[in-house]
Amino acid sequence: MAQSDTVDRILDAAEELFAERGFSETSLRMITSKAKVNLAAVNYHFGSKNALIHAVFARFLTPFSATLEKAFDELEESCGDQPPTLNQTLWALTESAVRMPQRNEKGISIFMRLLGLAYTQSQGHLRKFLEQEYGDPFSRFMRLLKAATPQLSAVDRYWRIQFMLGATAFTMSSSDALRDILQNKTGVETSVQEIAMRLVPFLAAGMQAGDTMLVPPKGSKVSVA
Amino acid sequence: MAQSDTVDRILDAAEELFAERGFSETSLRMITSKAKVNLAAVNYHFGSKNALIHAVFARFLTPFSATLEKAFDELEESCGDQPPTLNQTLWALTESAVRMPQRNEKGISIFMRLLGLAYTQSQGHLRKFLEQEYGDPFSRFMRLLKAATPQLSAVDRYWRIQFMLGATAFTMSSSDALRDILQNKTGVETSVQEIAMRLVPFLAAGMQAGDTMLVPPKGSKVSVA
DNA sequence: GTCTGTTTTAAACATACGTTTGAAGCCAAT
DNA sequence: ATTGGCTTCAAACGTATGTTTAAAACAGAC
């Protein structure tokens, strides 16, 4: 097929370049020349650069959110009437991400980086698009987190969820670069799965931290407001 | 003084706009019109847009790294021959950041967001500049972390430090927006200090998480590579 | 008051961008 | 063979960007 070949080549090239360089820093000319298609093809097939960005996300997120919903369904069913634990919830998310069919070996890490960029680069249109299209599974995840951490006050939970999001988005958004640094330093190769397996315990521990440590050490100048 | 007035107004406007919109998405015309100076003033005083970006970072980082070095000096001295604990190290950093003289109330959160962007947006020149100019205090912080977490393998420590950086940069960088959301939801006011007081225990707990949780729950399809 | 070096200004420059155009190419159905 | 609807293509469009220029404005020293 001629059409979908061009469309897919554009999506592949765009996905990779966006992940490498960010959205604003990637021009349509870079994308089309990497995809070996004519410059006008993007506007012909997608309508605009922003619509292409949306399409890149939709190609991954639509099947992913379906997978995730199913994983949450199974998890809640297997738990009977008691809510899933924090660990179970985090792992359900992680596994859904890792098990997504990948276009190539970098598939998931490229996409993680894109998600990080989506959160980080304040592209208003992207944020709106993601909220509108994929807000439901996100809300569900939040509800599960709430049920899994009943010991936390609403305010504590709120902030700790932000911390989790931050650690995840940030790490994933620079994971290629970080992996390269680590490999240069130690010669150790790191897969996205391994990063996830290190991240989840970190998040779970932070989420469940006691608040005894809330008090700064003796002599600290940070005062409780 | 005419010069430094113009220079400072440019730096103020640039700092704020960069933090709001990122580097590539902020044009010199936006900056100069916000600063109410002539367009050419940037190239006259700084030489180029990239040099302006460097100057924005230097204005904050140079005094901050001095403060931080002093805090580390005091901390190590007060600890005698045994290394500072993780908690002490994190609090030394936090206090140095919070106590920096701020140009306005948003000062610290604006700058946190800039640091996050510096890490995220792959602006090669910025990364090189930061490493070159401020690599030393950063390395020292890393050494302290290493001494404070002898139980961690080098690889574990490496990734958990990335997670800490992520949670911090991400949260602080969007703390204004987050604070507003929280206030609208719960009517609770939150200061940067309070966020830090919630963040540090989260980080310390994550950093010191046992690795028993490294194993996914029963039935998980994520395999140890 | 005049001169000197610095700073500000308006205008222009070259380049890169996203997008549009209209013709050409293609392929299946008639 | 010809039609008709997609798709591709080279070229151009208008706009925005970072940077440069050369003249004007300014300030302090003599």
C-alpha cells in the first residue's frame, strides 16, 4: 500500500526525532527527509505539524490505554472486594507499558521519553489532546492509588503522587542519555525493563514513607510554617 | 546605572520566559519586549541567545554553588570523621536552595524548572556549559550521596539519584501550578519550604528502599533480564 | 562646549520554518 | 484507452527567527 507506507514512515521518523530532540526542535524537513518522503506529505496526510504530534501519541496510546484498562480490570477482579495494593497497581501499569508490542527494540523507551517531553515541554495543544483522549485511564489509576494508600492524608498523597510522576517522567524523558552515560561510565547496559524494575520499588518506598522524617535535622533553618 | 539595568531586565525577563515556555519556544523578541529593551540589546550585551541562556543560569548557580560548598563544608566538619547521613546531605542541599536570596517569591521554583528544562531539553551547549562550570559541587554532592548509601550498588545508586533528581526538578518546576491546583481543591496553602519538607522524606525513603521489592509480584510477566 | 567611548535604536539581513499551490504521476475501474 | 480519485512532487508563499549594521543618543572627562 502506498498511503500507509508513507504515513507509517512519517510516524516512525517523527517519533524517533521528537524523542531525540523535542517537538519544537524537530522540523518537518528533518522528519520528511529521514522518512524519505516529500515535505508536503505531512500536511497532506496529517493536516499540520501539531496533528502529526497527536498522531504519534495516538498510535501508541490508544492500544496502550486499552491494554491498561484490561490490566486494571483483571487486577481488581483478582482482588475481590478489597482494593489492589500499591505494589500491584504500580506493577500493573509497568507491565502494561513493557508488554506493549514494540516497533523496534527502542520502542518503549522512545515512547517513555515522548511522554516525559509531553509533560515537560509545555505544548498546550498536546496537553489538551492527551487529557481529552486519555484522561479516563489516568483518573482510574489515580483512584487506585488513593485506595492503595488510605493511611495518607489527601494532601500528602497529592504531593507524593507528584513526586512519583516527576521521578518517572523525568527519568524516562532522559533515559536514553542517562543510559549512555551509565554505559560509558560502567560499561553496564540497561534496558527499560530494568529501569522500571528499579523505579517501582523506589516509588513504592517513597509513597509509603513514614512522616517521622518530616522534621528537619537538629539545627536546621527550615522552619515548619 | 544604564548598563546593568538593561542587562538585569533582560535576565529577569529571559529567566521567567524560559521557565514558562522553554528555550527554543522563547524568542529574543518576546524577551526584549517583556524587558522593554531594544531587540539588539541581547546580542550587544550577551553576544548570542545561547550566551544569554548561560548567563541566566550563571546568575543563579554561581552564588548558589558557593553557598552549597559552604554548607557541605560545615556539614562535613560537624560530622567529624564519619560521613554525613543521607538525611543530613539532602537537608543541606535543600536549605542552601531555600535560603538563597530570591529576586521574587517565585525565585526558587522558577529556577528549579529551568534546571529541569536544562536536563530535559537536549540543548547540547547548555549541558556542556553546566558540566564545565558547576561540575565540582555536583560531583561533591554525588560523593556525599555515595558515602551515605554504602549499602547500594553503584548501578542502583546511579538510578535512584536520577529518580531523586526527577522528582525534585519536576515538582519544583511545576510547583506554582501544582500549588494552585491544590489550593483550589482543598483551600490549603503550600510554600516551597513545605513542599521540600514533604519531598525530602519521600526521597530518603526511596533512596533507602530495600531491593526485596525488586521482584515483581506473583504472576508478573516482567522478567529479570 | 567638545570630544570619546559606551549604549540604544530602527532598520535590514539571511535563513529556516510550517503551510499552500498546482501540476504531474499513479492505479484501478470503466 | 480514458476517466477519476488519490497521492506525490517541486516550487513558492508568508512569517518568524537570530543576528548584524550604521546612525543616533547618551554620559562623563577635559
